[in-house]
Amino acid sequence: MTRFKEKYQKEVIPLMMEKFSYKNKSEVPRLEKIVINCGFGSKVVDKTPEERKQITKNILDNLALIVGQKPVLTKARKSISSFKLKEGMEVGVKATLRGDRMYDFFEKLILLYLPRTRDFRGVPLKNVDQNGNLTIGFKEFTIAPEVTLEKEKGIFGFECTIVTNAKSRQEAIELFKAFGFPFQK
């Protein structure tokens, strides 16, 4: 069992039950999944098929190192001529983490990735939506210590969405705070 999964069982559940006076442990909000998404459509539009393949492989490999599993390629659903985008063209990658991998990534996010972000002063509370999901965007993947910078040809950003089953925004914020998530003051 991962450290953050244990922390949820031993610290977060009792804290949330006391704060929101839940009658049952099952009522306490929990993390459902973490979705990591990286769009690279603008980087590959004007490239030759060989260059496109190389950029895609580079991003796939690096994101696989960061999340700990192989990401899935996402394709364009429809053609948009002004963006030089054709239907079926590979425009991004995504990975959905659940279970132990999710808690491992969540722990790395809080303890490693966010503190390594340049000029980090905390995540704004406005990043938590009404459904209780938190979305954070990173401009550079270089915040991850798993990636070696010497081999890199291009820098890409990625987006991380943490999905909870909280009934309200306030419940989700308290859940994240109980985990020790660094919000802005």
C-alpha cells in the first residue's frame, strides 16, 4: 500500500468525517482517477511524417516515464483547415491513472513536481471546479526528475486533472487540504 493511500485511510477519512459529520466512511469523498493529458497538435502540423513520428515518440516516451504507464494517442475527431488539421491525425496523448498508480503520482505531484515548478507560490483555489475536480497545467515536463534533459529535443507541457467523487467544491477543497495539497494563501 502506498503512503498516500495509507494516509487517506488513517488520517483523511477521520478528519473529513469529523469536519462534515458523515455517518459512514463510504460518504467521505475520495480520489477517483488522475488524467494526464498532453496536446502536441501545433508542434506536428507543419512537419513531415518522419518528423511527426519522432516528436510523437519522444512525447510518448517521456510521458510514460512521468506517469509510470504507457499513454494512449488521441486523434483529431474532425478536420479544421485553418489549423491544417486532418481528421484522424495524432494530436495528443493521455493517460488515466487509478488505484496505486494514482496515489503514487499524486504523492509525486505534491512532494516533487509542484515544488520544482518555477516561481511556485501554490495552486489557486479557482482551479477546483464545481464538481470537485482539480486541474493543473504545467508549461514544461522538465519538472519531473525521471526525465533526463540531456537527450531532449523539444519541451512540451502537460495538464493534470484530479477527479474526485466529492458532492461539492468545498468538500473537494477540504479533501485536498487534508492530503497537504499546496494551495495559495
